[in-house]
Amino acid sequence: MATFTVNGKDVTLEVPDDTPLLWALRDDLRLTGTKFGCGIAQCGACTVMVDGMPRRSCVTPIGTLDGASVETIEGIEGPEVEAVQAAWVGIDVPQCGWCQSGQVMSAVGLLRMNPAPTDEDIDNAMAGNVCRCATYVRIRQAIHDAADMLEG
Amino acid sequence: MTVQTRRQFLAASAGLVIGVALPIRARAQSGAAAALGDGTLAEGSFAPNAFVRVAPDNTITVFCKHIEFGQGPYTGLATLVAEEMDADWSQMRVEAAPADDELYKNLAFGIQGTGGSTAMANSWMQMRQAGAAARAMLVAAAAERWGSDAATLTVSAGTVSDGSNSATFGELAEAAAAQDVPVEPAVKNPSEFTLIGTDRPKVDSRSKSDGTAMFTMDVYRDGMETVVVRRPRVIGATVASFDDAAALEVPGVTAVRQIPQGVAVYATSTAAALKGREALSVEWDYTDAETRSSEEIFAAFSEAARSPGLEAEKVGDSAGAIAAAETVHEAEFLFPFLAHAPLEPLDAVLELKDGKAEIWMGAQFPGADKGAVTQVLGLEPADVTMNVMLAGGSFGRRAQPTAHIGVEIASIAKAAGRDGAWKLVWTREDDLTGAYYRPITVHRMRGGIAADGSIVGWEDRVVNQSIMAGTPFDQGGADPTSFEGSTNMPYALPNLTVDWVKQELPVAPLWWRSVGHTHTAYATEVFLDELLEKAGKDPVQGRLDLLKDEAGRDRAVLERVAEMAGWDGTKVRGDRAYGVALHESFQSYVAQIVEISDAGGLPRVHKVWCAIDCGIAVNPNVIRAQIEGGIGYGLGTALYNELTLGEGGEVQQLNFDTYRMLRINEMPEVEVAIIDSDADPTGVGEPGTPPIAPAVANAWRALTGSSPRRLPFARAGV
């Protein structure tokens, strides 16, 4: 049985080790900000941070997370998070909103590694996150805006 | 609405005297309430009508009769109310209206529902009057309190003033409730608008950026089980027999039941339900199934296109004109099945207790789904409550005249045979194999060009299923959603025939973002572009020359987009090529010019210029967003998407690995211009989508010599 932390709290779940982290977060911990879109790591709606790096929770069995630190949209913190969310709201990125927790996670992951990304850096970091509403023009702009906020 | 509920409501809001019907109180769990704050009705609130509530804490809540799935009605309808009330934008809140086909009907449909890009158009006067009535009553209350003449009072940013006294809406709420409700409240002259016409931040952006927005799948009830259903891979197949022994061995699986939609697996968690479904063994009966492949269906449609169909539009004598023409051009265009693939797959939650049911669902026709649950479970309508939730996209998929999700969740509850709560989750595989597709369509086109280069004849024969047949919207005869856009073109063609050959398949069709325009815009705008090219004419000027006198709005968007793109007739510049398309849908007029290059045999779209006339631009921010998104949605589809049936009818695309979504690195830059207008507003959710595919195809022809006769550009196995 895997023991790990979620948003800083110790978690031990009485569910099989092959349970995808996505469903453990949603069904067992009621952290519903992380979304289901495909179940095969093709859309990125389920993206969370595992030990500080974006990870597709739909294909991450909890048995592989012993000792890991998981952050979800409900608990993730830091200047990059604040900047990304402020930028997202600032230019109204979301439409339906279903993919946006995952988009925010990937954007935060990018800005933590690369505080001044180019369009190409953004494409490389964000291409795994599908937005069916195609809010991509604004996602790209918001990441630049967030980078500017962090620099300023 | 029930008598009991209304009594409860009135009891909870003692002291109010309200002369008009009020909605039942929205539940705190509704998507909007969770997204936008606590929606309970406080003591001393003022609710002049079914759409507006002013609370003593000075918040104004708008009950939005349209579902919010990204297209912006929460923000848009709240803007209309705020404008007429002279409210402060920061005091506005929005909640989903409950299901009530009378109180919250779409004035374009006659029942409650969202679709056809009608939300703003049908709400335009209704919501303004709702706001104006509220304002008049607040002003009357202030005048009474101060002994002033109501006509001399001013209202600004949610505060009423007579020069020496002032009071906020919240302070006046209780007294306003005692005023007479104006029957025909006067609305503003457009020149007085201060909110309408300016960029307005959306009310739901924050909750959709921090994970707190509540969707159907996020609803959890005590003791709730998750249910997934094994469905056939061949559309229309039914369960012959099944073996659930292995499924029932899976820890967490509590039951397996046959329901009309397939075999339902009940479990204490989603993971267990999915594992249980994997372990099921099902034999299918293909008697009523579509067992032909897509290729066989296309062949049958092409054959059908050889014989005339129902006349949809006729001008002059197209056959004679084409026979006498100097040049005759012919084309056959093929369009595949498409899935809507909203990123939140279909889902629903139902709780059944002591003969009462409560539903949570992203229902586009909430009355239909509520009715389905009522009927399947044999309940009284008064005992069924529908919570319309935020939905993670729809693009038409949740607009269900058959209410098949309502039927399915109710069938699950019925088969359980007890009280309880169940969440139905469709996986992506269920979504892509679950039919309700944009129907396969064939256009057979013929055109004739005279020696002087003029287009003398035009024929467009459309072959596809009827989407409307069998729905409450079916008016019999020719179904306009099958060929809308092929008819009523803005071009003056002296001899024209559009006809429709109806096909029937066991594969349920459905409206998909822009409906018939998904294929008619492509067929007409590519074919026209080819005729203009053969006639040696410029694609922009050639179109302008052809426009009917009354097509002023088409003309304006085309001229505007040409100006934006700096169009000078150059179709190819270096490795870049340019293409144009013009198409009206849902009374909004859109022209696009694209810049593309050849990226390994597929178009890479660098830039899209778009001009739109959608009447008065209520919120340019939302309009631009819908155009950007509509272009991305249409582009990804044109490049990559087809749902194909293989040998024996088996659906071949199960998930996003084979039904590929547009990604950020493929998204073009988009520049949008909105034409100034004083016409009533029209829709923006769909009209951005139709022109992108033909514009890209026209640019592609400039680059490579041909436009695809069959979509998508990247066809499976090509």
C-alpha cells in the first residue's frame, strides 16, 4: 500500500496499487479539480505535479508513488501559480474550463523551469494538453503575461 | 415548479410580495452556485421576475436559462441585466436556472434549450426587460422612501440617488419587492449603453482557473456508486448475452445489470467500475446494427447522388445553362462522420430517495432529460429536480432531443431496484463509439461558366441523413439542417438548383457545431473558388462582384477581411499561400483569409484574419474568444478528424490517439475584426467554424494545385 503526500498531507489509501492516481484523487480524496478526459495520457486534463514535475495522473498507478509528493490544482502554491492564474483570469483564457486545471499545471511546470519561454518553448511544454475549445491563442498569451509578471 | 416548492420558497423569503412566477430556488450544488458563490436566498431579497434577484448584501444574481459550456451566456446575459439596471459589474452573480420549459423557454424553440447560437439572440430583449423592471422597482422604492419624484432619480453603479439621498440596490431590495412589477418596462436606447459593447471580464474565469468550478462529474453523493456501461463497437448492436462472473470478482464491483444501452457495471469507485467492465464478456446481436463500412456508406451515397432529390432551392434552369456553358466544372465532396468529443465526456448523477429523484447534468435540453427520468422511473414530474451543471464542452453533443443520457441514468437507477445515488461516466471510448455523429455527407456539384467568365449555372446535390427527423423540431419534408448554407447563398446566380437526397442509417446523427454549415460552407466556397479560378477571376473581387444587392453584410465582412490581410490578389508569396472563404450562419456573417504553408503534405496554418458581423457586439471579448475557438475547432477537424466504420461496421477510432485533437503548436495566430452594427445581436458560438476549412482548402489549391475532395486533409491510411 503506497504512502505519499497530496498537497502536503500524508495519504495512505485503502485501494489497490494499480488504481490510477486520477481516480484516487477524485473518488477517494474528493479533489475534483483534476479532470478526466481520455484515460490514456493523450489530453493532459488530468495533469498534476509529482515531485514537482507535471505528470498525467490517469496513467500513474498509486503503487508507483510511495514516498512521492503530489500537488493538485487545489493545493499548488508559489509565485508561478499566482502569476499563471492571474494571467488566465486577466485575459479570460477558459471557455468550458474542463482542461484548464491541467493547462495551469503544465504552464506552472514550464515557468518553474524556464521563466522567460519563447513561443516554441510554450509549444513544446504545452503540446500535451488538449483544449477542445481551442483557447490556445490565449493560453500562449497568458503564459507570456505570467512570465512578465514574474519578471516585474 | 411545484406548489410545495413554491410555498417553501415563499416561506423562506417572508415579507416579499411578488406578483410574477418565480423560479424554484437553485440548489447550492448547482454549477453556477459553486462557481460563483453561495446562492441561497437571503431574507429581504428582491426577485422581480424569474431572472433577477437582488439580495440585501447588494449582490445581483441572474438566473441564466442557457447552459454554460464555454460559449459565454453567463457573462452575456448578466451583461444585459446589469446594463438595464445600471448595476456595477462587480455585484453581478450568475446561477443556472432550473429546468422549467415554460418559465425558461428559449424563445426561438418554445422549450428550454440551448443551441443554434440562439442564446444571446433570443434573450436580448427578454433579459434587458428583466433588468429594466428590476431597476424601475428599485427606483420606485427609493422615491417612496425619500418622497421624491421617481423620474428625477439617477442610478449609477448600483446606487440610486436623488441628489441629497443615496441608497444601494441591496438597501432598497426589501422595499422594492413591495412595488408594482412593470408590465412593459422601457429599455435603453443603444446610445445609452455603457456595458454593452465593451470588453467585459467573464464571470467564470476565476473558478475555471483554480479548479473550483463544479461540473457534473465533480458531484459526489453519500453512498453513490459509479456506473460504466459496456456498449457495442458496432453501432446499433444489442446485447445477446453476457457473462459477468469475472466482473463480479473485481473488488469494488457491486452489481452488473443489463440495461437498454448495454451492460452496466456498478462499483464503489470509478477505477473498480472500469476494471469490472474490462472483465465482462458480452455477445452482441447485430440484427439492427449498421454493419457497413464507411467506404460502403460513401459508395451508396455517391450512387444516390446520381438521382434527383427533394428540391431545396431553384432559380432559373441550371441544367440548361450548364449544358450551354463554355466550361463545365464538376466535383464530388465527401465528408466523414465526426464526433463532437467534448473534453468532459457525457455523464450524469441521479439520486433516488423515497419516490423523489434529483439529477445533476450538463443538459442542453433540461426539460427533455428531466422528462425522460420521470418517465423511466414512473415518477410524478413534481418529484423530479434537475440541476443544470456547467459542462466541459458540448459543441452540440449535449443537445439531446432523444434525452438518451437522461434515459440511461434513469435506466441504471431502475435496474438497481432500490433507492441510492449513481454517477454515470462515459469514457472517451464510449464517446467516440457512441454515434450521434455529424452525419456522413456527399455534395455533388456542377457549375457552368460562359465565354465571358460569368457563372451561368450552379447545381448542388446534398446526400445525407436528416438530423431533425423524429425530433420535436421535425417539421416534415425537407430538413433544412441537411443543406443550410447550400441554400440562400449570398451570390446572385441566375440558374441554380439545390436538392437533397435523404438517407436513413441506424447511426444516430446530431447537430455538430454549425450543423449543416460544417459541410455546405466547404462544398460551396471551395467549388465557387474553383469556378472563379477557371474564369480567371480574383477570389475576393470575384466574390464581391457576385454578391446580391441585398448582401450588404456579407460584402462588408469580405471587404474588411481583405483590408485586414492586405489582400492584393497574390495567392502565393514565397512558401506561403493565401485563401479566402465567406459564409453566413445563424444570421452572423463571417469572412476569413488564411496564410498557410506546406508542412510535409499537410497545411500548416500560420495566420487567420477574420471579420464578423453579429449585430451589436454585446461583449467583444467573448466574441473574439468564440471566433478563436471556433477556428481552432474547425481547423483541427478539417486537418485530422474522421470517425470511420471498418469492415463489419466496427468503429475504428476509440480515443484521442487516433481521433486527433488540434494542439497548441498547430494553432494559428487569429486576428478578429467585429463590424460596427446597430442590428440586434446574433450568435457567435458556431459561425466562426464553417469558413476555416474552405479557406484553408482554397489556399492549399493555390499552393499545390488541388483542394481536397474528401475531408479530412490527413485521411486514415492516406
